[in-house]
Amino acid sequence: MKQTVFEIISNKKIAKDVYEMVLMGDTQGIAPGQFVNIKLEGLYLRRPISVCDYDEKTLTLVYKVVGKGTEQMSTMSKGVKLDLLTGLGNGYDSAKSGEMPLLIGGGVGVPPMYAQAKKLIFEGKTVSVILGFNASDEIFYEEEFKKIGARVFVTTVDGSVGIKGFVTDALSEVGEYSYVYTCGPEVMLKAVYNATVVSGQYSFEERMGCGFGACMGCTCKTKYGNKRICKDGPVLEKEEIIW
Amino acid sequence: MVNTKISLCGIEIDNPVIPASGTYGFGYEFAELYDINCLGTFSFKGTTKDARFGNPTPRIAECASGMLNAVGLQNPGVEKVISEELPKLAKVFNKKVMANVSGFSLEDYVYTCEKLDKQEQVGWLEVNISCPNVHGGGMSFGTSCESAYEVTKAVKAVTTKPVIIKLSPNVTDIASIAAACESAGADAISMINTLMGMRINLKTRKPIIANKTGGYSGPAIMPVALRMVYQVYEAVKIPIVGMGGISTAEDVIEMMLAGATAVEVGAANLIDPYACKNIIDELPKAMEKYRINDLKEIIGGAH
């Protein structure tokens, strides 16, 4: 964990209620599947946002406006400085992916899949990605995933784009896959859990106090014992999940 | 050169800044960031006789200048605290630690305090009779003079180290409860625990916190804490460890003027993991600004 100041380079709307913020700062120690915790003016608790992408100097966050914190973030302009805690959470473990990993993101569960897809492709894996949305106006990052060389399958609940239905409805079209990395609403994670036979890593969400393991505000039960979503998670192994 | 040293129940500490129980775990998360030996001491995660998972989630909610929590005393139980947490803590912290204890019966408190009293690393026992987030125990011991007296008396009978009783603000007359603890032999009072509160989600029309109610902490509650410390200072002779919303070195001075010998810092640690270190670094400057040479001389100065 690190406490550092980042400066906003750009902040733009990329889909319905969804924004992409690029920040400049110290990205050392950041890994796919982790999150950052952001201090915002006038709000007491920091706001945890998953890491979408990063390089040596920049960090990209893709977030959906769901409350006061994300609403405030959506109005911020270039040049604004933000106090971030970075390097939070365990992140995804790429070592278990096999040769043909499948990444499944639903809604704002899509962003963490991007950094992980990049990493797996860099390691020479054949990566397939299922991106699930409700409707066409919510779709984002389809082209970005294609650009880095992933096989992309889009699903929409209303059928306006891609495969009609939920992310699990795309599984038959993906073909063979060795492992699953996924992030999305809990109901989606559970559907993926039941619809896939291979092992995988599932990223969970919870209301947090500190975000770094001190307050026990986000603890869940697993088959491997109690885990703090912020510190021992947010990524859990499929085998340890208790629904 | 200003003097930040104070004596808490006969044990001298380098400064009066103590991370509050439940906001600092067993210190490791913070030891990754800075040398936690800069602290006066810290109060470790509330420990009970048996291991506890705590309450279902959500356990946390945002509030104006503060937060609600209903963790519900999640901890590995006293045996594991002694066999696993304390040895790990010894690697990063070489001062005496404050052992925070909770229970659901008189026997629970006695059992856990007796065990922790024997640990060399433990300097003080902080007995929490004020947790608002558990049912059938916790706060119920701290809401009447009789039960507060009983717990204090029972714990004192089996321990040798200073016993600090942590009080709840969710009472009508905190001074009389503090006096009851003093008459039962308490060596100090720590106060205040969180204020019971609630937030409701407008979309679901249900309380945000699964436990429905939670404890309110953060800068918003500091005036309440100051008022109560001020009142208790006039009612007892034993020292007071003051807490409730402290976030800056100036807050420390204000709490000490109200009557606190030392202070605990809680919610601030969760927002800024460096909060205690920063307060300790700023303290000498704040003392100079207010022309304080020796911090212990200002205790109760507002009376």
C-alpha cells in the first residue's frame, strides 16, 4: 500500500453513467485486480475504485456514477489532484490461467478485466473475453479489448448488441477455455460459478471502511476461513467461495 | 524542546497518542507504512473469550464528517491472540500494548482479562463495556452503574495490571457510571465509544447496515466526547483516556484541556493510515503555538 497524490490528465464519459479517468502519478506496486481508495472533498470515507489499466506513469480508472462519491468524480477536470491509496487488495494471480483463459466482466466489473487481459496476452496466452451489459448505450471498452488481441464476445440483456442475454449465454460460443477470471454483480458471479466447470478467480465487492485491512468492515466467510474483501480479497479462488 | 511524555497509570509513554481499538488491528497493516514505535502505545482489536465472526455485511456506512460501523467484535479469540497475534506484534512493536477486552458475561470478561494480564507485552487492560454492535453483552454492561461496578470489581480481582474501563456515550449520566467504576477499583476510564446511529438507503428503503444500527465515529462526535470527558473529569480522580473524532494535534490538546491524560485516535486511522504518525509529528509544533512546554501540565486545564 502507498499513499500518493495523482493528477487528473483526462476524465470523460464513455457510456451511460460510465466515466474513464486517467491520472498521472506513482503507479509502482499496482497490479491487475487491485483497487485504489480515493479521498474526496466533503466525504469522510474514501471511495474504492478498481484498477482498469496502468503503465509506468498513468493509471486509468473506469467508474460508474452510483452515488455522491462517483458523482463528484464525474465532474472533475484535468489538473485536479487526488489523494489515493494504491496497491490495495490481492489482485489476480496469472500463474493459474492455463493457455486459454476466459475473462468475464459484467457492467462495472468490466474494467478490472482489461488490465488482467493485457497481462495475460503479454504472457502469450490466448485470451477470450465476455463483456456483459444491459443495453447498447452501456457498452464500453469493446474496441480496447479487441485492440490488445483478445477474442471479444458482447452480451446485452435486451439483445440490442451481440448475444442476447447474460454473460453465461455466451459461454457456448467461446469454445474451449482453461480458467476463468471474473468480476461483476454477485448474481452474475454466482451464475458464472454454476455455469463453468473450470477453476477460476472471482472478484467481490463490499462496503469498506479503510480498504487496507484494519477495520474488519468488509469481512466475508470462505471455505478457507474469514477473509477481508479489501486485504485478503477482493479476488477469491472459486474453490473457497461460500454463496 | 517541548515535553510530550505523559504517565498513564504509572507507565510513562512518549506521547499521549494511542490508536483506538478496532481501527488499528494488531498493528501490522500500519507497520508496513511507518515505524509504529512512534506511538505512545496502541489498543489492539477487541478480544473476546471465543473467536467471533462479527455481524453480517454491510458493516460500514458514510455519515456527515464520520462513519457508522457495526463490525461486531470480529476477532480470533483470546487463545489465538496470545499464541499468534502477540508474537507477530512483538516483531514490529517493542512497547507495552493496551489489551482491549469484550465479553458477553461477567465470566467472559474475567476469563479473557486474566489471560491477557499474564502477557508481558500487555501494559494495560482496556475493558470495553460499551460496544453498541453486539447483542446480549457489550454495551449492556456499560449502561448501568451496578453492572459497570460489577465488571470492574470482577476484573480487578483477577488482574495485576492497570484496568481502564471503556465507557459508552449512549447513557443519560456518564459521570455516575465513571464514578461507579472508580469506586470498584478502576485505574482509569477511556471514553467515548461510538454513538449509536443509523443510515437508510433511499433506493431500498432499508437501513444500510445489516445490523440496522451502528456506532457513529469521526470528527462529528468530538464535541460530544469533549463534553463528556469534561463532565467525567469533575466526577472522578482517576485518569481519563479521551477519544471521539480526534484527527489533529490541536484536537489532542483540546481533549487534554477537557480532562484527558491521553487520547485515542479511531476513525482517522481508516481515512488516513498515517493519521497517528502525523499527529505525533505535529504535536510539538502545536504545543509551541499554544505555548505549552510540558503536555501533562494542560490536563484538565479548561476547568
